[in-house]
Amino acid sequence: MPFSVRVSNYQNNTTLNICDAKLLGKKIVQDELTMNISESYYGEKFVEKEEAKSLLKTSSIINMVGEETISLSVELGIGNENGIKIISGIPFLIVFKM
């Protein structure tokens, strides 16, 4: 299953926005919270699992959405299940590596 990613660099930090590709373009709404999984934020390119792993390992700040994406990050020891938030059944996690 492909992942959709956008990578940016700022002040020696690599930021990775990554989501399950099937979620790209969707809007998630729960109560007063709305989250757009937009192409402009997550959609620079599609990558397969091995490249996604590499990006997750080497990025300083990671903003991730989706079951496949977050399962992969937890499997790699990046992030913690306690930090995962669920928005309309979709998991969301932000990780800052120090």
C-alpha cells in the first residue's frame, strides 16, 4: 500500500507529513473539529513501504495520519500508542524527535 508524503527542511530539521495514500483529499469531521488531509500538505509524492520507513527514521518532526502509517511508525519505535488521537475513526499522531 503506498503512502503519500511531503518532506520539507527548515533550520536543520526535516519535517515529514505522511498519510495512507487512500486518505489523501479526504475531510475528517468530528464534533467541532475538521481535518483536511489535503494534497498541498501531504501530497508531494507517493512512496512504498521501504521508502516510508527510511523517511520516518530520518525525519525530526513527523505529522502522520492513517492506520497503515501509524502502525508502521509504532513498529519502528517512532512515537507511542499513548500519543495517538482518533478523529472520526482515523488515527493521527505528531512526533518531535529530540
